[in-house]
Amino acid sequence: MSASEQQIEKLEVGGMSIDAEPWAGRPLEDVEALFDLPLNDLLFAAQWVHRRRFDPSSVQVSTLLSIKTGACPEDCAYCPQSIRFATGIDTHDLMPLDEVKAAAARAKAAGATRFCMGASYRGPKDRQLEPILDMIREVKALGLETCATLGLLRDGQAERLADAGLDYYNHNLDSSESFYPKVITTRTYADRLETLGRVRSAGLKVCCGGIVGMGESRRDRAELLLTLASLDPQPESVPINRLVQVPGTPLDGADELDNFEFLRTIAVARILMPASHVRLSAGRTDFSEEMQALCFLAGANSIFYGEKLLTTDNPGTEADDRLFSRLGLRPAQSAQQP
Ligand code: SAM
Ligand code: DTB
Ligand code: SF4
């Protein structure tokens, strides 16, 4: 960053004055006004905020593994893993430790720096947590950052995860508080906030985001982002998923979200949470390379890397390596020492 760039404290753009500070507790109308900006103004502001704290060519790379798949009792209307929907996915119980370790080693060799283990629980029972703690220890020993997403956590569980060496816990708010009950009825927004509080109190880093393209309004998207931005401190990682429509789930056939609206969502997330890693998450296989390039310009600086997300497809390492090379992007170095 040049000295002259550093001196600018506020950016005047499209009639708005934007700084590079967290937007916790701001009026929702201000967030909606950001969404309403002409696209070029919004992208310029997001890129300006992004450059204040990040190297614009560096992208954090995480790999996902579904360590327990399907047969989930919850009714999340987007999710292929709920036992209530006939989606025909391959389900399996908890994977053996050696398979998880081998997958993590492959992810590391391919260039991922964080390994995220997902399990289709409403929340783990204490005895179900034991073998997962072993997985965390082994993955950590490989020199990877560790992340887990296991659903709701009870008292004491976040501390046990932290003691095993977990770095991040992923638990999403998914949508605005008012739209949420249209998507999930088996657990409340308050349940989710409680788990996020437990994760923070245990000293874990928070990975928390949502899904767009479920039929929610722009106001809902603004509200979701403002709620995320008002978590104190703001989440270190913010995955923004675009709904992957899976046949058999209630949300299959929902109106697709316009790409430019998705792009705006990324840009607004960047501006509201200037120090967070904003992750381009589910839905990337539906985006062209040009669309992904725009998302990086809007401030996305993290991706899921690998052939699969949990049960659905991801672009694959070869495609992403090619994209990074064409765009001059570099995978970020790990904060984790082997
Ligand atoms: N069962 C745990 C839970 O719900 O917290 C962890 C795994 S769950 C699959 C993690 C997140 O994946 C969800 O909160 C949701 O944001 C995202 N997700 C699931 N299915 C999706 C889909 N079809 N399209 C986009 N995102 C999806
Ligand atoms: C997140 O926000 N997205 C990831 C991760 N956290 C666990 C999961 C996306 C799942 C997409 C549907 C599937 O592959 O089953
Ligand atoms: Fe279960 Fe998580 Fe899927 Fe909801 S999102 S049905 S809790 S696996």
C-alpha cells in the first residue's frame, strides 16, 4: 500500500461515506444502502476496504471432509443429509481415524492449510465426541489448521475440542432471524447463537456465515450480514454459500439468486467485516471463472479446495490451480506450525 493510500480514512462513494472499521450494531438501513449502491461503487469500496488489511492476491485455502454423512434428524430445508428427505446420498457412520488422517495428508500435499471435518449431527453426544478429538489431534499433528462442524454444542464440549487442538468451529446462522424459521424448525436461531457463544468462550476461532438463494429477500441478506458483523468479536471466517439445489430437498426448485446479487452480498460482507476471511463456499460449480474473479475483486479471500464439499461437487484442485494461475492469485501460507 502506498503512503498516499494509507492517508485516506474514509471513502466517499455513491453518496455514502465508508470507512474500514467493523460495522457492528449499525442501522440495517445503512447496510441496505450499501446493497443499493451502483455495482461499480460497491465493488470499488469493497476492494478498498479489502486492501487496507489483506494482500489482494492471497487466498486462504480449506479442504472439507464429511466424517459422518447423512441420517441427520434435523429438517434444514436445503440439506441433502436430513433423514427426512429422499436425496439418495451415500450415508456412512463416523469414518475410521486412519482414513481421516490419509485424507488430511492428501489435502495438505495438494496445498490446503486448513482441514474442516463435518458431521451430520444435530449435535454430538459426549461419547460421540471422543473419536473426533482423536481426529483433531492427528490432523493438527500434520501441521494443518483444524476446523470442525458438528452442529449444536453442549456445555463443556467446546472446551474439549479446544483442548484437543481445534482451531476453528464452523456453525452458521444461515439466514436472517426472521427468514430462518421458514427453513429450519428443529432448532432455533437462539440455539445457534448459544453454540456460537460457547465456541467463543472456549477460546476457539469462529467460522460463521450463511446461505443465500433460498428465496429470502435482500433485506434478509442485509440482516444476516449485520447479525454476523455484530457478533463480538466478528467471526474470523465467514463462509457465504449459494444454495446448491439438491433433488429431494424442499428447496429444490427455488428461484435462483441472480449472480450480481450474490456478488453484492460478498462485497457487503467484506465491508461490514473488514478483517474476516470471506469464503466463497457452496455453489462455486455454478459460477463461471469470470464470476469467481469478480467475487475475489469484491473481497472474497478464501475457498473450499477439493473435489467435494460434504456431499456435493466442488470445482476440483486442477480447475482451481488453473484459475489461481490465470488470476495471479496465491494460496495463503498457513498460520499453523507443523
Ligand atoms: N450438521 C452441522 C450443522 O448443521 O451445523 C454441520 C454441517 S452443515 C452441512 C454446514 C452448513 O452447510 C450449513 O449450515 C449450511 O450453511 C451449509 N449447507 C448445507 N447444505 C447446503 C446446500 N445444499 N447449499 C448450500 N449450503 C449448504
Ligand atoms: C459451510 O458454510 N459450507 C460448507 C461447510 N461450511 C461445512 C458445507 C457446504 C455443504 C454443501 C452441501 C453439501 O455438499 O452437502
Ligand atoms: Fe443436519 Fe447440518 Fe444438514 Fe441441518 S445442515 S440437516 S443439521 S447435517
